[in-house]
Amino acid sequence: MPALANQSVTNRYDYFSRSERFVLRMPTTTHEFFCSSVVFEIQRQLGIIATGTGEAAEFAKNVSHQGSPRLQFPADEVRDEGEASGGDGEETASSKYDAHEPDAAFSHLDAQWPGIVIEVSFSQKEKELKDLAEDYILGSDGNIRVVIGLNIEYKQSKKATISVWRPQYVEQRDGREDLVSLQTVVDQEFRDDLGTLATDPATGLELQLKDFASEALIENPDTMNHCVFISSSTLYDFVTRAEAKAKLVKERKGKMMQLKPGARKRPRQKTPPEELKSDDKRRLLEEEERVAKRMTRQDEDYIESSSPADE
């Protein structure tokens, strides 16, 4: 089983240099438990492949879950919209960096970048997921092979979907090739608006072993076609269990030991808190506090909307 996702989790950050936008994300219990279930299942299937023989088995042995790494991409030459549409726009170079911390990543031992990154979201807008996928793929020069977006709605709907992006080269009129982020799976439902399991049993998250690392590490692609597949019914079960776990924790109904009668809690003596040394740190703490309050409200809304109607 996946490790228990705690109520309090580490914040994650995204910085989009082109729009100079900084995003602070605070995952919830549901978010973390669902993501850990998906990661555990992928690891389980990779482990089965690794027990075999040959190139595929050796490759699988060197692929592992990387957690939520901080990925920093140089925001190098990016064409503006004018040139992309056939105008006379000029290329511009920047020394800025895009920085992202995905919810999960899988990487080969010898790879510079993860082969697969996973983003789980409750209310993230479709455009934001597309922007993230584009940054991962273009920022890594296509070495990130797959970006997986798992979106769970919770306010007006209980729909849950899968989206997948992959790198692709597109030839232009002048003969040059452009690397783009291509969405190959678009909002494929594994739970509908009413919270019912998607009807098609063939749908789900489908990957191949060669997706887990850069093409630079794959000498014989034909030997790396082993499938890693998580069905819609399994994803449905994962998200249902995650919601039940979050509800249990929120309502404090989980099993736990009580403090011994008459016992007291004695914390260690703490030193005076270190003063903030910069306005940037102060602003960051203020932003974290605002996000924490907002996420607490959203989590309460999510738990309420996820409760069965007959409860």
C-alpha cells in the first residue's frame, strides 16, 4: 500500500518566466494520497518488468520514483507569437529560468531529466496544466517524454479526468522543425459528473517502458514496448479511497491512541525565532499563510461535496 499522506504536506512552487508569474501550491490529503496510490501502482508494474531478463529488465531496474524534485529550466530562445504565426517576430533570449516542482516524477539513473512527470489537481484550470506541460517538455528539450495531468473536480461536479502531453517535432514552411508540446489524451474521464465510474473498461492511463527516460538512453526502442497500464476502474478506486481517507482525517474519526490519563506534554525549549533577513522571505511567508487559509477552505468544500448523499 502507498505511504500515508499526511494532513500537512510540503508546499510546491512554479515559476513561469515568460509571464513572470509565481505560483505557490499546497497539496491536500486527498491530493497526496491519490498521487501516492498512482505512484505505487506504477512502481509495482515496473518491478514486475524488472524481474525478467534482457534490456527491458535492466532498464526497468534503473527507473525509480524521484519524489517531487525541483526542476529548473533555462528560459532560452523562445519565439514570440508573431513568428510562430508566420510574422516577422524576432527571437529573444533570456537568462531567466522556469522552475517547477511536480507532484511526482520517474527518472532513469543515468538521465538528466525525469522521463515522466505527474501533476494532480483539484481546481487547476486547463490552461495552467497546458502551460506546465509545455514548460516541462520544452524546458527539457523533449527529454521529459510524458506529462500526466490528473484532474479531480469537487465543487459543482465530481468528474475526474486524465490528460497526457508528449513532445513532438513539427516541420514549418521554411523547412525548420519546431519542438512542441502535443496533448495526446484530452480530458479522458474515469469518473463522470455524478461520481460514477467511466463506462469504457479499456480506458485508463497507458504508458510504455520507453517513456520513462530520454531517447538518448534507449538503443533499441523495439525492446522497450512493455506496457504500464492503470485502468479507469483502478484510478476510480484510488480517488474514492483518497476522498474517504481525507474525510476520516478531517472528521477525526481515525483510530488513534489517547494521551495517558494525567500525563502532560512537555515540548523542548525553543530558541528565539530567527529574524527574517529579507523582504523576499517575509513576502513568501505571507503568501504561504494566505494559500494555507485558502486551501483549508477549499479542502472543507471538497470534503463536504465528496460526502455520500445518504450520509
